[in-house]
Amino acid sequence: MAAPQISRRTALGSALAAPAALPLVLSGCDIDPPRDAAATDAPTDAASPPEDSALVQEVAAELVRAGAVLAAATAAVPALVERLAPVTAAHAAHLDVLAGALPDQDLPTSPAPTLPARIVPALRAARRSEQRLLRAVRGACTTAASGDLARVLASIAASTSQHAAALSTEVTS
């Protein structure tokens, strides 16, 4: 039996409804231990396979770096606070999900860059940062050994893609 075809209207409607569904998607984000590890009596401290720990660390570092750029943009141009608040909240939620797979001492930090106090350059820096984060998370999706981690990273990539698209609208003032 052939898979049903999706119309352009359905695809467009789904894409437009995605930002509204983000809270539901985030509530479903979790990195579960592998099924075979859950069946054994051995304790599982890490939520992802050991080969994924470096990957989780890299993605967490990228999320922290992107958050630092957003914080710098809103500090430089307070008028951007409302526009960047959903992006900042999504990054914090994604980092919370990934933090469960990282030891406490391994949570990354990132210095905030210095941005000009003008809206266009600050927004441009935020947009470039989101695009960099998107490339990193997409790459991580394809290299994750854990299917659960790959699904979480795909959810993060989808969210980041939506935010990058929203930030791509031009500001002229």
C-alpha cells in the first residue's frame, strides 16, 4: 500500500501550526534510557549511551553559546526583548532536557559577545547564531547512537528552524 500524499496546504498548515504546538512538543522531550538498559538491574546514570555523551556536551555548548548571543542582543537593544523571548525560552527548555544527560560539573558556559546597540546588527547576530545552532543540531541528529537522543535533537532542530525563520524577517529601523 502506498503512503498517502500530503498536499501543500496540509504541509503549510502544519508548518504554521508548529510554533503553537511547541509547548506540547517540549513537554514530550525527554531522553529515555535505552530499552535494554531499563530491563537490567544495573543503575543507569546517563540517559544516553556513552558514545553520545560528547555529542550531548557539544549540543549543550551550542545552546549555551546561542543563549549568550540572545542575552547580548537584548542587553544591547532592549526593544528586542519581546521578539527574542520565545527563542530564549526554547533554548532554556532544550538545555534543561539535555542537562539531564550531563553531569552537573559538565554544564558548559559561554561568554556573552559584545554587540552594537543598534537593532539591525543585533538581530543579524541573533539570526546568524540561530543558523549556526541549527547546523550543529542537524548534524548531531544524524550522528546520535541513541534513537531517543536523535528524536530529542530532531525536536530541537525543528524548533530552532522555526525560530531562525521567524528571525529572518527584516527590520529596517
